[in-house]
Amino acid sequence: MKISGVDIRPGNIIEYENGIWKVAKIQHTQPGKGGAYMQVEMKNLQDGRKTNVRFRSADTVEKVRLDTKDYQFLYEEGDMLVFMDTDTYEQIHLPSDLLGDARPFLQDGMTVQLELWEEKPISVQLPSQIEAEIVEADAVVKGQTASSSYKPAVLDNGVRIMVPPHIESGTRIVVDVYEQSYVGKAG
């Protein structure tokens, strides 16, 4: 589906210079002289490169629709992750760096969503929130007020996050995977 260069929005997946790019940020600029343009910051979903491109209203780009499919995480094999198609039980091996910063939050048996372009996986989406256990939490410093202060803690996956003072080691909490932040106590 072709769209005008000024209709590009963050989150769009577009085809540009024979690659697939995800739009991160846009800025609409209308200079005093000349026509308006859209300054677009985007990341290549195949090799991770980032670029900034100017699109004018006369420019058209191909907007790409990705197919999504549920897969279940089975195990890790070296630097590859093994997932299973929940419908066909076919297994697929993907490089672990496809997950980026969310990698430590991947749990055994977790259902993830693979985004596919022309049958080829280009990104892995974890659930936005997961449960994790606090394995180490700093002691509360006397005199801190509960409303404003958070303390550092380490999750069972090794990730450090900030938690409220009342959270202690051994507590199960809900964590936002992509913000890497405390959401609440696990119910």
C-alpha cells in the first residue's frame, strides 16, 4: 500500500531502499522557503541500522503489513533461541539478539508473537508484562519517605530495577518488559 511521505507515522513499517524499516520518530517541518517535509528517524528490521530521511509530500513509500504468529519459546541453544509454532508444532531457530533489551525477560514456555515479512521472522514481541521474583533488594534507608523513593532490586533473571521500599527479597512482582520498571505486586 503506497502512502505519501508526509503521512508516515511512528510504528509504521515501510519499504525503503530495498529494506524493511520501522519508523521510530517523525518531525513535520515547514520551512519559510520551499515545501514542507517529514523528517523520519527509522531502524532497519533486517540488520539494525538506523537512519534519518526527509520525505516530501510528493514522495511515496510502500507501507508494509507484517504477519504475526504465536510461537512458544522452548529452549536456548548457544546464541540461538528455539521457538515452536503453536499450530503446526514446527520448530524455528532465531538469533537471541532479535529480542534486544527484552531478552532477559524471555521465560521457558512463554508464548511470544513473531512478526513475519514474506514468511521470514524479523522481530519477536514478548508479552508487555511478566511476573518475576526479587532475589536481592537493598535495605530501606531510615528517613526516606515512601511516596517518593524507590530502591534498587535484582530480579531472578539478573535485571536490576527500581522498586518501592516495602518490596523485599522473595516477593513476586509484575514488571513492564519494555520499560523495565515495577508495575505492582503479583496477585
